[in-house]
Amino acid sequence: MNIIISNNSSIPIYEQIKQTIINQIINEELKEEEILPSIRSLAKDIGISVMTIKKAYDELEKEGYIITRQGKGSYVAKKNLELIKEQLQKEIESYILKIIERSKQCKISKEEIIDILEYMMESDHSEKCN
């Protein structure tokens, strides 16, 4: 598992780990029922405290992305398509809020924003969603 931590980020380290794992699950780099590295192993591999990894794993389990089996480890949970859709929708909403804030600062109308969105969605500028 490839996890890169940014010490310069304002995002807490456990949250960076959690988001990386979520993205790997969504992008199917981590498959359903695939075993994750142990907390101790991952902590050693990326040079992070065991407690930080545990917090990330605990939140992933609470949110339904992984399942921990006592004595056997943590596994990727079976995909809940609604959960994944909700996660992606929250991310999109966050971007839209930033667009609204910027457009108000620059006095760009809703119609202009819609025109830009339509252009971007029809052109090669947009990335395909899996």
C-alpha cells in the first residue's frame, strides 16, 4: 500500500492516511475483502505512530470502509455503492462551495458559472469518473 504523508499539510496525518485508503478503495486499488497491513506494520513502513494509524483505521471502520476481525486483521469491506456515492458527493459539494465563494468575489454570475461547467463537461478538460 502506497501512502504519502505531507508534514506541511494542515490536514491531520491520520486524516491523510484515512483519505488515501478511501481513495484506493474507490479507485479499486484495494479490493473487497483484501487484507490491510497491520497497524504496527503500516506505522513502521511510513514512520508514523501506531496510535495515529489506529485512529485512521478506527474511523475507516466506523465509516464502513473496512472491517476488523479480532486476531485476523483489518480488511476492505464489501463496497457499499451508496457510501461511495455519498463520499464523492460531499467532495463535489465542497468544490462547489469554493466556486460560489470565488464567483462572488469576482462578480461572476450563476449563468456564467453554468456556461463554464457545461463547456468543461463537454470538452476533454474533464476527467472520466470510474
